[in-house]
Amino acid sequence: MNEMKNKISQIIPIVPIVPIVTIVTIATLSLTGCYREPPLHLYDEDNPAVALPWIDLRLDLYWDYGLNLGINYDWRAEWYYGKCGQEGGWDSEDMRLFGELEYVEPTNFFIRRYFTGDVPYGTRLKKRDAYVTEKIFHAPYDWGFWDILAWNDVKTIDDVYSLHFREPQSLDEDITAYTNQTMYSSRYHAPRYQNSFYEPEQLFSACERGIDINRDLTGFTYDEEKDIWVRRLNMLLEPITYIYLPQVILHHNISPLTHMRRICPDDEGTTQICDANLSGLARSTSLNTGISGTDAIAVKFRMRQKLDMDMNGETVDIVGGRLMTFGICGQNGNRITRAEENTDKEHHYLDVNMRFYNGMDSTFVFDVTDQVRKRYKGGVITVELDMDTVPVPQHPGGSGFNAVVKGFDEVSHEIEL
């Protein structure tokens, strides 16, 4: 398993009679012993040479679920829509519609430093902002205590963004990321989720508080190469947006009477793009804590139909896609180690609007509450539908078929700490 090792290192030269200059960088640096014998020299701030490492944020690592804590969750075994290495897997059309299946490594970051004076975890007296490019950052520090917040800059191909950031009035309050409502409404009768909201772009953050920049060199080590005393801080940027992979398995989609697919566009052989919503998810999250907001919404996304897919030896049609979200309400999924710690109280419904061979459409609604709660850090959401039991709609808007399908793979992941 790849390891994600984003680390912010502060390089702080100490000179008795000259101004203090500190270099802060995200780097993989190991701590060494503390030696006070070498002389102290001022670091050349015009020639910083400490660089960031590559940040490995592959899906393998993130969906390992337990970071070697013993939770066995193999999302690939459940992901029939986009099985790697199979014909019809996550292809170029999926890339065009949904983007990368896994997280894309960020390269640019925002750094915000808060000064709390002589009080650790105290009131923030001032802030300093910086933008990190090419994985190098350096800046001066005052003696005292600091909080550091880091998050990635969001980039899109078309420069159209769903993410917005709300700056608080007080420095002690969190920065909030959120998305706006779409022009579409949810497609089924659900009074609490009448409106849909956009998906956020991928977002990572880390926050470290009470960093002591002290005059007695406690916590400092000597860097022989640069001939300076340094203080190093390790920080891990974690995803605070989560990837869900919903898929609807269509059994017996070809009618034995007409020999036509029940769900498929008029042009046989051409797959359709479906509108979908997943309800009960958070609209916002905190950059400082990674805890999502309590404002539950329905998140709008798209799904795509694929024909003649293999599911354990059975040929089926599958409607699937990729959804990015702030996750379940009021929690930080990275801090949950098992499903029983999840305090989610929302119900989660997956509604998918699909078109039949006669040109009429219908909205299918699936109760996926159990699956979402178990996949608190994202994962595969699977429902199965026997098309022999589904009536063909005879008018636009369909029959409003409500398919309450229990969770697929009802396995509780346990771990002893």
C-alpha cells in the first residue's frame, strides 16, 4: 500500500542579534538528534532549497479504510461498472463525463498561519497567507505560538468551479467550503430534499495548532548541510471530500417478448446518460477540522449505462458513475475507524432517472442508507434491480417506480483497537 506522507517542515535559523527567519515547507524529513555545539548562522532566505515530496493520494491508499488497522474492504471486488482491466471498464467516456476515478495529486497549496502570541491554542492575534507553488514555501516567524492551516488549490479543466469558501469574521472561526444549489430539483417526492446541489471538487486540508517557536531551542535540531538550527513539523493533508461509486445492476434488462432492452435509448446499442441524486449528504465542511456541516442536502451527479457487463458470470447492464461529496453530516470520516462510530442520523436515497425503449422515462428510488453509513469514507454503493418486475411507463415522467432495495454486501467491518 502506498503511503501518503505530506509533511510541513519549518526551518528556523536562530541568531542572537539578528532578525529571525524561518522556512516552512511540506517535506518528508526525518527528525535527528539535538546538538547545540555548532555555531549559529543566518539562513539565506533568497536561496531556499527544501522541496516538497510527491503526494501519493491514490485510491488504493484512501479506500484501504483502516490505514493498516485490519479493516478488510476491497472496493474493486464490488465495482462491476468500472472493473479495471476489463473491456467496458473506466474508459475515456467515463473520464470525459466524471473525471479521474481516483484522486488527482494536488500541486499548489494555500498556507495560512495564525499567531497566538505567548499562549498556545489561544486567541489568534493575526494571520499571514501564502500561496505555495512548485512545492517550496518560506516565510518569517515571530517568537511565540502558531497555528498552521494548509489546503490545496482547486483546478478544473474549464475553469468552472462548484466549490466556494466562506471566510469567517473572526480568526478563531473555521473557514468553510460549500457548494451552491443547482437549477434542478430532486426528481421524486421528498419534501426535505426538493433541491439538488452541485458536487464539490476534490479538497484536502491539514491543520496543526500550538506550534512553539521558542528561544531556548526546545524541539530544534541542527542541520549540518545548511549550518542552521531547524524546527520540523510533520503534517498530513487528508481528503475532506469523499468519492462514492454508485451502480445499479439491471438483471433481465432484455425482454424475452420483444428481445429489446427495457432500459435503453431508442437507438439500440447507444448507452444513455442518466441524472441522479444522492440525498442526506453534507453541503459544507470545515477546512480547519475536516468536520462536515449538519446541513443535509441531495447532491446531483450523472450516471451512465453500460451494456453486457460481467457480474460473477452473469451478463447484465449496469448504470453507474462517480460522485464527489463532503460525506455524511457532522463528522470527519478520516477519524472514524469502524461503522459503529458513525453517528449519522440521515436517510440516504439514490434516485436515478432512466429512459425506457419506448422513449418514456421513470425515476427509480433506492434506499441506500445502510450502505452509505458503512462507507463513511466513500466507497461502492450497489443496488440490484430485476427488470422483469418493473412496469414499462406509458407516459412521460414514468410511473415513479420506488424501488426500496436493501444494502448490497451487508458486512459490518469490525476492528479491535
